[in-house]
Amino acid sequence: MAEKSPFHITIAGAIRRCETKSELRTLGELILMTKVPENHDVITTAWQESSKRLGYSGERVVASLLNQKDEAEAEAPRCPKCKAKFTKQNPETSGAGLCRECHTGGAF
Ligand SMILES: [Zn+2]
């Protein structure tokens, strides 16, 4: 069985594949009821393209995605010293609680 992706990844493709306003509206309603933890920009772009193509604006969906993006960023754990979000490139160092840059003295 193929590996499954989380909903917030697959929804962007589903939005792009919509062929009717009513399909897009259904996905929009789903998004309004769903907590989207990441991938907001990709979903928003997909939504804007499909909404233009199908003539269904669904501005509430875009507003909801923007809101959720703000919330997700506010909730994201940050380095207490430089306030940078932890990333794969600059992860939290185990034990120290700082990002790797701050923990090692960093290049910056
Ligand atoms: Zn830091």
C-alpha cells in the first residue's frame, strides 16, 4: 500500500483537481472545519488558482487559512535566546533548549 500523506498535504492536490464549483465549495467547507497545522501557503495558492478557474471565490476559506497560518506560527516553538523558530537546519539542541546556532555560538 502506498504511504499516505496527511490531509493538509493532500488537500492542495484535491483543490487543484476540482472540476466544478460545487466540488470546490465542498472542499472549502471541509477546510473551514479543519485544523490545518502547516502547508498553508500551498493550499492558499491552490485555492486561489482553482477559485479563479471555476469562478467561486470562497474568501472565507482564504481568510481561514491565513488565520491558521498566523496561529500555527505563534504556536511554533522558538529558541528563547534568538527567537528563531526551530527548523531542520537549525534544530533545538537536546538538553540546552536553544537552537543550534545559539548553543554552539553560531556563525551569525
Ligand atoms: Zn537561537
